Amino acid sequence: MYRPLYWTSSGAKPEINEDLSLAELPTFSEDRKTVTIKVKDSYKWSDGQPVVAEDLIFAIELIKAALQESAANWSYYTPGQFPDDLVSAKATSKDTVTLVMSNAYNPSFFTNSVLSRVVPLPSSSWNKSSDGGSALDYSNPENAKAIYDYLNTSSQDQKTFATNPLWQVVNGPFRLKSFDAATGAFTVIPNKEYTGPSPSTLDAIEFRAFTSSSAVFNQYRSGDLTMGQLDSVNLSQVPALEAAGYHAYGLPKSGAVNSLFLNYKNTTNNFDKLIAQPYMRQALQHLIDQDGYVKSKGIYNGAAVPLYSTVGPDSPYAPTTGSKAPHPYSVDDAKKLLTEHGWDVVEQGKTTCVRPGTGPDQCGADIPLGQDISFNLFYANSPATIGARNAAFVSEAKKVGINIEATAKATNFMYENYDNNFAPQNMNAWAMQDAGPINLGGYPTAGLVFSTKGAFNGGSYSSATADKLMEESVFGNDPNALSKEATFLAQDLPVLFMPSPSGIVVWKKELSGNPDAFANVTQGVLTPEFWHYTK
């Protein structure tokens, strides 16, 4: 319903799709502090107003107002970066915006990770602080705050999503027809005023809500779903689905990182002291059989690829290690590392520190004599692959006397309670967690997640070397900066890396369209305006 400034998916490729973007590619000054953006003149809002430069300025002013109230109000925010460093944002003509920053940005980062996440908003219809209110000058911070508060309050009333006139002003190919506040199910219909590529030929699209992957699969078997995703636990059923009139297609999600997050501040049983040791993280990574998980019929059934860093081996920013594992699966290597660093390894028992101290053959700083290695791990209760891979990891850990208590939790519960930024009161409640993938985007620098001050650094990982490399990826001009960052993170292990599962999409054979419109569903992106029925 609302188009971002830059559309960052071309089928399954993580690259700017210029045809679906609201603006032409930005131009940067020689010092990389001034960015010029030309908004296309082919788009308009559903109320008839054109999409103009002021709509981008309006969105930026609302982001600034939202952040004044809480850093959590824009999930892409990193203190000191955009918009904190924005010196000025001006519409220099009806279709041109000039941004001046105090920081010099890497153009790839700024386009893919900042501008692509800014969504122009209808400045001519939303610039008010009440229903029927007069237009306000949103360049005034007080007015911008009042507008944001009004829009934010209005957005809390989910029962009126489909009836509130605010949300009917859109510039995308669809608008909202109905919304079920109880389940989250909704229906969209074509925006008849849409002026972008490929207006929809579909009359409506009904998005249904399900409580489990098995419920989705049952809908495929009964033929009641036109399109959806398939959990890899049902991969063996693809031939039956194809016989029933469905296509199936899967690809790993680009820019997605699956991992076990580590809590570097959890003092329970000295976990913070243990996990601070690089050899300990390496030993734990050696216990993760990525190739085995991918092949296992009980986990991924082949619908995944190994991933050993924050950037995949097929990316233009790939680590120098490529597809090779820096710390490959090997129980023997894990045992060797622990033994060499002062631990008495007892298979299926309790491994303990027998040589405390900070020497190269000792356990490490503040790890006492007799210390064992035991901690908890919370994992998301859906999809089933998350629980299966963690059960396998726990089993391997026992082979070197590491005892892990693993418990399933609702994903939202984990987000709310196991994050040192947003729930510091629970810092000692969790040691590891697996809430599923994090998406780093088309330019997958990990600054938001692993820099010392990162907005999503929920485990409090901190490395001066990593901080410097991530800063170069964001602010530098070295085309290899992101590859250097990914190479270091693969070695240092801020998290324990897991395979990257494929997104599998299933659709009825009578639904057709541009192949990219189906490939990008595997990436969590929808362009249903390119779908059509063949009969």
C-alpha cells in the first residue's frame, strides 16, 4: 500500500529495483555528505495528489519526532547516525530533495540500509494533529510531534484500520478493504488511482492468519489456499502438493542470519566469563553440524544452506573465507580446545575447569577452579525447525560435558524479555536464545546488531575491532570494507552461526506472472500486482 523510496529486491536478488522505486538512484557529493534524490513524477496518491519531494521531507520529520519520544520508534535507528547527523533536508524543487549530513556515508550503505527504509508519506493529507484539523507546518518540531502523536494514536485502533480515511490514502497498487483486529487477517483490493508499474488484474487478495504450519499445510491439501509458505518439515509432501495442482519453489533468504544469540552480560554461573573466551565460542561453534542439519529429514530436509558469517558466500560482500567454515563441525576439535585451555572434559557428564588462570593453557580470567559449563537456552516455538536444530545442538554439547537446559518460548515473549537493550532487568535470565533469523538487508553490515552501541545488540557483544570494521562499512569508502567486517565476525563469533533456511513458496498452477514476483516471495517480499490467473 505504501512504497518505500527504494525497493531493495529484484526477485531473489538483494539489489535496488529501479522500476519499483519511488525515486531515481541518489547522487552523492565528492565528500559523500550531500545526497540528492529525485522523486519520480509518475506516482500519485489515491486522493489525486502527486507524490512529491515534500512527502519525503514529511516522512523524515515524522521519524525525527518519533525518535525524540523513544529510540524504539524507528527500528533502523543507530544513535549518531541518520537522522541525528542530518544538518538539513530541503525540497529544492517539486521533485528533488537534498540531504546534507555531518557524516560521510558509504553510498551503498546509505542507499540500501537508510534511504530504502524511508517511506514517503502523504504530506498534504496527514499534516494535521486531529480529525478535521488544519494543515500544520511540519518543519516546526512541535508541529511534527503533534502530527506524529495524532497518527500514532490513530494507528493503535486496529478495529478502524479499514474505515479510517487516513489509511485509505496510499500510493501502492493496493488499498485495505478489511482488517480483523482479533486475528490479523486482512483483505486488500486494487488502488484504482495507482500509477506505478503493472496495476493489478486481481479483484482482491485475502490474507489469512494461521496458528501453526500444520494448519497451513492442511489448507493446501484441501485446496483452500492459493498461495503461501511451506514449513520445511513438510518438504517431503511437495510431490503430493504438485499432484494436487500446486507449484513449489524455495530459496534461502538473502541477508538473513540465523544464529544462537549469546548474552555477554549474564553472570549466572559465570556465563559472562565463559563466553568472553574466544576459545569457548569456537568450541561451541564446533558443536553445530550445519551440513548435517541441512541434510537431516528431521530439521531442514535439504531446504537450507550453511552460513558461517553475517554475509553469504554468494554476496558481492562475501567474507574471504567464502563458503568454508572457519570453525567446522567437529566434536573432537571442541574437546581439544577445552582440554588445551584447562578443562577436564567428561563426556555425558560435567566438564570442569582444572587449570584456572589467564595463561594460554588455562581457563581464562575470573573462571574459578571447579567451574562447570552449564547454562540455559530459549528458542522460538515456531517453526519446528528451530526446536529441532537446538535439540541437536544440546545433544552434541553433552558429548563434551556441556549441559544446556533448552526451553521453547513464544517469539514475541523472547523479543520482549530477552534483550539487554529493552529488558535489562532480565539480563541474568537468559544465556542463549534462538528467535529465528535477523535480516541485515541488501547491504548486510551488522552494525545495528553487533556494534557496541547497536540498537539491536540484545546480547551486549562488544569488540573494538568489530566496531572499527563496522564503522568503515557504514562511513568509509573502501569497497571491500563489508567483506573485511564479515570475515572478522566469522572468526570472532559474536553469535553461534546456524544454517540459513530456504523460504518455500507454494502456489496454485493457475496463478501465473513474472517469475520475479514468485521468487521474491521466498525473500519475504510481495508484489502481487504482477500475478494473474491463466483461466
